[in-house]
Amino acid sequence: MKDREFQQWLKQMEARFPIGFVDNRLKLEARKAESIFQSESHIVGKWANSRKIVTLVLRVLGLSRKGARNALDIKLTHNTLPVASLPAAFNNFRILHISDPHFNDHDGFLEKLVHTIQQAEFDFCVLTGDYRFRSFGSSAMAMKGLAEIARVVNTDIVAVLGNHDSIKAVPEIERLGITVLINEHIKINRGSANLLIAGVDDPRYYRTDDIDLSLNGVDALESTPSILLAHSPELYVDAAAAGFDAYLCGHTHAGQVCLIPGKTLIKNFRSPDWTLAGRWLYDGMNGYTSAGVGTSVVNARFNCAPEVTLHKLCVDSASQLI
């Protein structure tokens, strides 16, 4: 999106964001891009960055093609998600969860993702960030991928931004019919019953998340079934303290390249290891960290298949996670 168009949109959205929020986000984005550019322009960074090192190692070991095949082996994972005080109208409500697509030009990826989505039956769709392959530069491939998701998904779609996403992409994403929650919330209504979905900005790199702001206008969560969307699992303590019943996130890629399942070579999140992937429980709040559907740094996966998750809501019960 051109700067002039973005500024026009921002003026229209003036009441949507706190004073200075967008300027701060843009400054952080520019600082990150400049840091990466300088690192990769340096003689050492140019030839010894993580992308080139991992790519070389996979080639030497003859694992490049296998890793790329694994990256296309997208699974449709089914998960039962307990939610406290869930109204009967929302029992068995199905949420399709897509995270970390990192849209790119890798052959077959978008087609396989669309095929996986089309195999699922669901009532609502959530996206938990990282639509761009790299964390700076053009968002054109991300927009193409999101447009395909919007085309094949016939329900409402809500998204949050990740550490690879620019706030400048929000107007284009929302023109696709996707609601982007930036420290905001919506309510899904079924008759007189409702379910609150809140979404925060990236808590991983930019740390521009604000749970309190996302609940602006909400009297109390104790009487309202609620789910928090965040890009990464770092906010699990704050989310539980705020009273959320469930927490959906991604970012970790479940390690992406693991020697054995669940044992990541590089940890890219600040929360405990048990939030790496799949289901977890903290202080009465049920969480799920998606393994993600895409890849980052290199187009390869080992011992952690990419996934699209279908969550089925149910009334909270301690037996659900046993």
C-alpha cells in the first residue's frame, strides 16, 4: 500500500488506535528492517546468516528435498477446546485456526493449504499472524495468499498480526473481508448467547500487545466466555490473569527443524517449553499453540508437520486435558 493511501486510511481510523500507537509500530518496523539489512549487508552476515547456513547444511546432508516435501505435508488437526461457561448455543462450535503461513512462491504450498481448508467444516476462522515470508519488504505474496483464504472460507475471518507483519498491510487485509484485531475484540452472537474473541498486536518482537485495551468496554470476563488470539504464547500469564478461558496462538512452528518431536534446535519464544506446540493448560485457561502451516528461514520441516487446526468448543471440564 502506498504511503498516501495508508495515511488516508489512518485518518479515517483515527479513533481506533491510541495516540502514537501506529507511529511507534512503524518506527519499530523500520528499525527491525534496517537492522536486518545492515546485518545481511555486512561481509560476515552476507555469507554466514542463519538462512544460508541451514540451507547449506541440508544440502550437504542431502535433506533439502525431504525437508521441502515435509513442509507440504499439511495436516488437518482436530482439537477439543474447553471454554468455561460456554452457552449451549456454542457447544460444538468449530473454529478453523491457521497460523504462520509465511506466504511465498514455494511450489504447491498455496494449493495444498487451500485443499486442506476445503476438507474442513467450520463455523468461524481465525488467523494468528505471520503472513509475510520475511519480516520486511513487500507484502504482495501475503496479500495473494490471504485473498485465497478469503475466497475459500465462507465464514467470518478474524486475524491478528505477527512479528513478520506490517501494520501497513491492515487496510488491504480488511478490504479482503478479514477483520484484523489490534488490541480489540468482537462478539459472536447466537441468539441471546455470545462468545468474545479478543486479539492483541504482536507480543513477540514488537511487544505492542495490550490485553487491557483489547477488553475496552467489557464489564467482566467472568460471565462471558472468551478466547484470546495472539501471535505467540508469551502472554499466557497475563491472559489467564485477565480471565480468558482460552488462548490460541502460533509463532513457534513447533520448532520447524527438530531432531526429535518437541525438541527444537532454536527456541524463538520466551514462554515455557510446554507452550511450544499443541494443547496446554495454565491456571484454568486452555491454550493451543499451532505448529503453523508455513516455514520461515528455510523451506523445510523435520519432526513437526505443518498444520491447520480445527477446534471444537465444549463446556470446560478438567477431564478434557487428561
